[in-house]
Amino acid sequence: MEIEISAQAAAFLCAVLLGAVLGLLYDLLRSLRLLLGGRGTALTDALYSLAVLVSVFYFAMAFGQGRLRIYMVLGIV
């Protein structure tokens, strides 16, 4: 089953938005890590990794029909 170009463009723009949100989350967790000192690094890194894993999984399920496509990865990055 083929995906239309307009659907691919919409998915790409949503991937760019997801990447921006994940970048903002990283900056917020980085400031929290600076407040907690050295002991908060592992915790904030684990929280960020979990957030990225869950959000990319749901994004691939919703926009990629269960497949994470290359243009989606490029948009998120």
C-alpha cells in the first residue's frame, strides 16, 4: 500500500515538530541535571531515553502505519 506525497509531507512536518519538542525536553532535563549535580545525570538520561523511545514508537504507529520511515527519522533529527 502506497502512501501519498501529501501524507508523507504531513508526517515529515509532524516529525520535525516532534524533534523540536524532544529537543526542548532535553534542555529542560539538562537544567534539572545541573541542579541535581552528578547524581542526577543517570536519572535524567534514563527519563529522556524513555521519553524518546515511547514518543518515537507512538509516532511510527500513528503516522508510519507501524513503520519508522527514513524521512521520519530525518525530521526528528
